[in-house]
Amino acid sequence: MKELMFSQAENAAFDEEMARDPSVFILGEDIGLYWGGPFGQFRGLIEKYGPRRVRETPISEKAILGGGIGAAAAGMRPCSAMMFVDFLGCAFDEMVNQLQMRYMFGGKIKLPLTILAGIGAGRSTAAQHSKSMLGLLMGVKGLKIVVPSTPYDAKGLLKTSIRDDNPVLFLSHKMLTPIKNKIPDEEYLIPLGKADVKREGKDVTVVATAWMVHVALAAAAKLESEGISVEVVDPRTLVPLDKQTILDSVKKTSRLVVISEEPKTGSSAGQIAAMVAEEGFDYLDAPIRVIGCPDTPVPFSPVLEKYYVPDEARLIKTIKEIV
Amino acid sequence: MEISKEKLLDMYRTMLRIRRFEEKCSKEFAAGRIPGTVHLYIGEEAIATGACACLNTDDYITGTHRGHGHVIAKGGHTDRMMAEIYGRKTGYCKGKGGSMHIADPDLGILGANGVVGGGICVASGAGIACQMKEKGQVVVCFLGDGSTNEGAFHEGVNLASIWNLPVLFVIENNLYAEKTRITDTTKIIDLADRCKSYGIPGVSIDGNDVLKVYETVGGAVARAREGKGPTLMECKTYRWRGHFEGDQQGYKAKEEVQAWMQKDPIPRFRAHLTSNRIVADAEADAIDREITDEIENAVKFALDSPFPAPEETEEDVFA
């Protein structure tokens, strides 16, 4: 058992999977000797596995993602490192037109590709380095989406993502970087499509992903002293979505708040709320509430950004309105 | 360069197979029997044929929206292709892809592609796999003149060049990108000149000369197999048909079309074969009849095939 930060847990997952399977390799910009990725998640890998398996690319997002697709189609198991999810904008054709090879080809090909990207606001990096785009990305078909909230989950989910025979988008929220977990020495995998109840409660269900899980846990701790018991469900993967765990929780608590860090229109939170409205309406004793960001790009100034990102106070206020 | 009679006849058959397949598609589309749209390769047969004649089954190709010729040249079966174009269950993609997405990974065909330039970065990626697997495989990326103005062209070719990937980029310059002349959108005359930006070899050749294509691609493929990296090749040719079937082509001068039809790559190759006594006229005619029958049977196979069940829409998203 050792304590690892989020990016160290990811690093351990890469290391184990690259050691296990010679077809696993990473391509992306600044992932090698001089930086090891913006959060150090690739540090040490190039020294251990060499430049053919830790391939430092030009700043060419179409080539990083399209190259990953082509390599996967031809039998490798690549990880395309996009740096931040915002930069997927430069590779949107690859994302929405090329990644769908399996379906277009009638199921005749496997694309074992992991797409890595950082997400999230909180560091004043403004509109082009801070998005999460979860709802938008849920609209991309043929793509699994993993959004871990802890180092423990990150390691187990990343290993599973790399072993999956489909394109998997693995999103790492930048505010999770300093969080530490005890990580077992022995290998473990976490399946895609299995939510985790991060805190049990009985009065209201809060569904949250990535950094919002920690906002929800902090709110739940405060509300406990006021006699409100909050259950926090972390889907961990948005595609596939573990509907059952969410519905079971709502059945128990009869109330639902979905919170996600992205503009509310078209958000993953909206999708989850719609699913519960359709499939779990009879369990509800109060209207579903959705908390998101304003329908704006991400602002820069710390004052504006603080207003933009949903926080504990907003969540507490919303919960009190329906409990 | 010594080429066996068998190889020469294979190439002749392939060119004719593409021509007759496309002529049939044109008729069937005009009759309203083919859904969607088709982009035909008539006039450009020498390129796919000459290039794929240099490849093994485990080599890869990526194609374009004008992709029937690439698939046929790489060994695609015309019956399953036709069934796909007709949206049938027996088609290469079980009716999920259609004309613009015919693929067969078992033949190394990573798909025709509905997006201009969409296959370029994918080809470089397949090149990474070939390089890492060290089995001497190569990738031929077919692309149109229009795609050389896409960002994907720069990113994909540059990546192949810096890593010496075994990828051959074959530009089929048929003079028109959709309905716009390439000379209206590009300042250079020889598109292979763009090789200079990537520090790789480049060559512009007559794309209607199948033997020239075969010889040039052969050299570039050999170079790639030796680990010496990519080549940029421009094959100058002409698109006889419109961008898509039904395109009225008001943007083309009649004289231009007629002049290029005089340079038809198929009679030209046949003349080479007969004048060099490689094949007699009677044998060449027999090949034509044999191919014509094959294409008739392909249409019959398609029409006799069932449509997929509607619920199959929801299958094949994930492995």
C-alpha cells in the first residue's frame, strides 16, 4: 500500500499496462523527457519504454488522434494524449467522423484506443484550457467516457480503459491533482459502467462526477450536522452509464440533485436527470434539480471563475430547497 | 522492369473490373435503384490498379469518397461491394456504411472515407503500427487533390516524415475538388512539390499510365519497407464523371473532357499489351466479357440479398 497522487496513480497504470502488453504505446506532445505531461502523469515512461512507445509528437491534434485511430485499426493499443479536452476541437473530424470506423464497417474492426485529456476549471486558464464538455462528448457515438474522481478509481479505470477493445475517452480533472489515496500494491481493475456510492445517505441523492464529487462530499459533511443525510453517487463512467445504481439510490432517497461542471444546456447532468425522469419518476417526492455552470464560455478572472464553477454553497442551497 | 504476363493481365483485369463496376453503378444510380450518392472513379483506374499491384494482402490502404476503385484494386469482391452500395446485409459493412465506407480489414482496406482528407492521419497511424510490428508492412494512402489543402494533409504527412513511417501518399490529381478546379485553390502546378515542406521524396507522374504508376509506387514501397520513410506522389489524371452522379458538370469545358477521354488509361494499356504481343485481341475481348459477367452477377447478388433487419441499426457500436 502506498499513497499516490492522482497523476502518480495514472502513471502507475500506464507503467503496468505497458509492461504487460507490448502493443500499448502513448503518443502526444511533451510526454517525454522534458515534461512528462502537464501533470507529470507520463514521467519516467520514456526512460523505461523508449521513444518508440512514448512517442513525442508535434503539436498536431489531428495526427495524435487520427494516428491513434489508424494504429488501433492496424492492431496496436495506442493512447492518444490530447493534453486538454479543449484541444479535441482541433481533431473534431477524427472524433466525430473517423472514430466510428467499427460501426461504419459493420462491426468488422476493433479500435482499442484510449484518448487522454485533462478537463476542468479552477486554475484561471480561461475558455480554451478549462472546459469539461461532458454532455457534448456524450453525443459522440462509439465512444466510452471515463471521468474518475479519485486516484484509486483513476488507476483501476485507466487500466481497464487501456484493455478495452473500444475507443475510451479518459478525462482527468486538473483540480484532482493534489488529492492522495492509498493504492494497493497488488493489481486491481475497475469495470467501466459501474458507479460508486461515495457516501451513503437517506434523504437526497447527489449524482456528481470528477471534481464535483468532492464538492458534493464537502456539502454532505456540512449537511450532516444539520440533520440532512446525503447520498453521493459517482457514475465514474458516463458511457456506459450505470443507470441502475443511480435509480436504486433515488428509489431509496426519493430526491435527486445532479451536479456537473459544464454549462447546464446540453450537460451530462441534464442527460442523467432526463434518464431518471423517464425511468424513475415514481420514486421521486420532489422535482429533480440540475446544477451546472452558466451558459457561457469559461471566464478567466478568479472572481468570475469562482462564480462559474458550481460550489458547495449552491449545492447546499439547492438540496435544502427540495428536502 | 520485367513484369510477368500474369501480373500484367491481373492489372488489366483490375482496371476493367473498376471501369465496368463504375459504369454499372452509374446506370443503376440513374435508374434510382441505389440509395444515397455515389462518386465514381472512371478515368482514374490506372492509379489504384498500379499502386495496389505493388502491395501484399497484409499491407494497408486508406481510400477516399471516390473509393470503389481502391477497394477493387486491393482485392475487394465486387458482389459484396455492390451489396453494400445497395444497402444489403451481405454487403461489406452489412449495410451500415454504403459507397463511402466500404472496408475490409482482412484485406488491409481501412475504408473508403466520406471526409476529404479523413484517411490521411489514419494512414499515418497505421504506418506507426506497421513500423512497431516490424513485419515489413506498408500503407498506401490514396487522397484527392482537394485534400492537399486540408489541415489533415499537413499533420498526417509531417508525422509520417518525422518518424520515417512506411506510408506512401498517392495524390490522385483529377483536376477538380468537388466542382472547383484545383488551379483555383492552389498556387503550385505539381502537387508533389509539397514534399519539400516535409523533407521527403516527391514525384509527379502521368496517372493514366498504369505501368508508370506500378513502377513508381514499387520504388517508393520498397523504400518504405526498408525503413526509409514516406514518399509523396502525385498522379495526374482526370475525373470523367461529376463530383457525384447527377452532377451536371457545367464547370467543365467539353473540349477538356474530350481531350482527356482520348487519354483513357484502359485502351492505352490494352494497346501496350497487344502491340507487345503479351495478349491477343481475342484474349483481351474474352477478359472484358468475363468482367462484364462478373459485374452483372454482382448486381444480381446484391438484388437477391436481403436488407438488414431494422433493429440491426443498434448493433456494432461497441466490440
